[in-house]
Amino acid sequence: MTVVIPCRNEAGSLPGVLAGVPDGYRALVVDNGSLDDTAQIALRCGAEVVREPVPGYGSAVHAGLEASRTEIVCVLDGDGSMDPGELPVLVQLVREGADLAVGRRRPVRRSGWPLHARVGNALIAARLRRRHGLPVHDIGAVRVARRDVLLRLGITDRSSGYPLELLVRAAASDLRVVERDVTYRRRTAGTSKVSGSVAGSVRAMRDFWRVIR
């Protein structure tokens, strides 16, 4: 398995994230124009590094998928907010027949998930359930699928709308999507590019509505 970890300025969090990657899983860090030591730290921790100069979450994830060579690919944020040790549960769901396994964030105490971000996430997820019939409650940043399935979907969004377009296209392709709870905690360093500010959340919501309207 490959764990694609899209990163921009996550030097403070990466050591802990990479230390938590399960044995037998290959860590692939996509450095999306970091201004800190993200790439160097990833290399020192034993991860493969791919550099994607085009800014955007979707750009980083797509670059990681293209660079992956394993049948099953996991995607996980590099901010330390989610536990890589929980990935095998999602991987097993794919092995048992799910086309796409996604994590539903369950915040632990003082998770750092602000109200404006939680509300926006809930609204988008509710629209996904009503309009597309997907049994999901989160547009989170942890997912597992077979690499060829993800690439065949032809996702075009290269910014914050990538994970939502993935779900919309999965529904249109009648893929079996399964959701499971994952632990969500406060990021271990730095500030979120999305939920860390109202402006960041507004930009993400704009990208989401462009995809789902």
C-alpha cells in the first residue's frame, strides 16, 4: 500500500505522521510548494518525495496518485490531525469489496475543528446524501481505494474541491462507498489552510459548491 500525504509547509507535523505509518505501507509525500523543510524532513524520515509545483490540494493528490505504483492507495493529510494507524481498517474494507473507503472524522477533546468548518462540512455532506444517495457524513481528507479506480474517475478539480468531486463522480459511477469513523484531533503544528480561518473555509466552500451545484 502507498500512503499519499499531500503537504504544504508541514515540517512540524510530518515526523509524527510518518512515524505512525503502519509497517509495510509506503509513505509518499507530495511537497506542494512548501517554503519550509517539508521535503527534506520527509526524506530524512524515509519517505519518498514528489514535488508538485502547481498549487492546490487536488494537484498534490493527483501527483501522488500518478507516482504511486501499488494497487491500493491511501490518502491522508500531513498535519497530524488523523492517525495513520487507522488506515488498515479502511484498507480492509476495500479488500472486502468496497470501491472507496472514507473516514468520518470523530473529534477528540479540543480537536481544533472550528464551528464554521464543521457546519459547512455537514451541509455539503447532507446535500451529497440527498442528491447523490451517498452514505457519507464528512468530506474528510482520509480515503482508501484502488489506484486504477481513482484514476478512471477522471477528477479535474485541482484545488479544495477535489475530495468532493471524487465523491460525486463515485456516485455517478455507482461505486460502492463505505464510511467509517476515524479519530480527529488538533493538528500537531502550524495552521490549517482551510479550517484555520473563516476566509480559508469560505474558499473551500466556494470550491465545494462549484462541484456539487
